[in-house]
Amino acid sequence: MSTNKKVNIGIVQMSCSDDIEANFIKATEKIREAAAKGAQIVCLQELFKSLYFCDVEDHKNFELAEPIPGPSTVSLGALAKELGVVIIASLFEKRAHGLYHNTTAVLDADGSYLGKYRKMHIPDDPGYYEKFYFTPGDAINGETEESEDPIGYRTFDTKFAKIGVLICWDQWYPEAARITSLMGAEILFYPTAIGWDTNETDPQINEEQYGAWQTIQRGHAVANGIYVVSVNRVGREADQQFWGGSFIANPHGRLLYLAPHDQEVTHVQELDLQKLDHYRTTWPFFRDRRVDSYKPILKRYIDSK
């Protein structure tokens, strides 16, 4: 990992179509655009190669899956090497026949494949039927399973920073952000696909949902003294109006950048990693953690009897 303390983060907020090849080309063009603006680490949104297919349960959609590493990581690795950037790419992984994951691969600036993170928390709600498609990342008794295949929570030592990656529904779980931060991440990335139900008639509900999504992630930044980068898609797909609103927050939760709800965006933001020490010594939450008192959190629910 580089000793440089400042790093330029590129985020790509884009709409998608049913043309897989066109989406991939579009994403690579936007990675080039971010690199031309000075980006060193570029993060794409969740499942950027296709429409968000989890709005329906359809076995045909399994044809969208691919091995990781595989064709997409090879292509993106070559692009990363050409541009000298780190690429964070969310893909639909086929691990084996009948076994699929929502997975993010990380390609380092020299084109090497650093590994992958498999989404741990899988939703199953109207419009988000992900349990039909995805098996959660593996963990045993709260600890990451020992394996050559990277699973569980993890960090990646890239050329420019030590980063952590979580995916969409993981955003709502402070435990995931805490564990990844405790593993030494300096920046926490959330590739995301979330939006408003177009059948919802109450504008206040839409406002509250987006506000909750942003607020909890800014809370992760504060609680862990870490930069948070959340990259969402935009545009109408079936009954979902993906709300964009990608953002970057500093370790006090202040918004350094906020994307619009209705536009594609390629944005580059400089982050000063040296300031992490200031944030964590000023508000020393890691120092004051009572790890001896947290065993009850391993229970599904703490019943009174």
C-alpha cells in the first residue's frame, strides 16, 4: 500500500439498459472519464452490467452470472493497468451450478485481481427478491471461514489505500461497517442499487426512505472514523425509480459530495487519509469500545427470559 496520504476517489452513477455489452462499454467509458479527471480509485454501482433483475423471480436471469475471476475481471484488469487506477466492480457471480453470489471484485492499479467480497446481507422484499438469486457470503460462528476463496468481511490493500467493500443491503447493518473498519479499512465503499417504488403516492415516504439510507451510512462514517463512499444507480427500471443520490462522507459524517437524483454522474473527490488519525484521536470510539460486554449481540434476539 502506498504511503501517500491523499487519494482521488471516482464514482460512477449511471443508468442501465437491457443491453449487457452496452452497459459494460458505458461503464468503461466512464471509468476512463474518471481517470482523466484524476481518479485513482473508481467505484461502479451494484450490478452495473445489467438492469436490476432482482425485481422478479425468473430462472432465465441466472444466465447473467459469470465466474469471478472471469471475463469481466480480465477486461477490467487490463483497463485498470492501462489507466493506472483501482477499479471496484460489482458483478453477478456463478460460484458453481446452483450457487450464486452478489459479488464485488477489486482490480489493483497494476491490473492484478486483488480478490472479491460476497454480499453478506441479502434482502427479500417487493422489488428486491435477492434471496431467489444470491447465497450470502460465508461465515462460521461470527468468524470468517478459512479458505483460499476470499469470503466474509475483508479489506483490500490497493496501491492507493486500504479499502473495505460492502454491498447495498449491507448498508443497514452497523456490525458490517464496524468489522470492516476494525480490519483496517481507510475508506468504506458501498456499491448500491436502491430506489423509490413508483407506485408509492406519498412523497414524504420517499423522502424519509432516501434520508434514512443516507443517514445510516453517514453514521457508519462517524462511528468508525472512516470515509464512506456510496455509489447508487439512477433511472427508471420497471416499478423502481432508482434515486441516485450517490455521496461521499468524511469521518464526521459531513457530505463532501452529493450527486443528484436524476442525472448520470462521474465525479472525482480528493480524500485526505492523514486526517483519519485526527478524527479517531479526537473522538476515540475504538479506544472506548467495551468488547467484553458485546457477547449478547451474537444472539438473534435478546429475550427477557
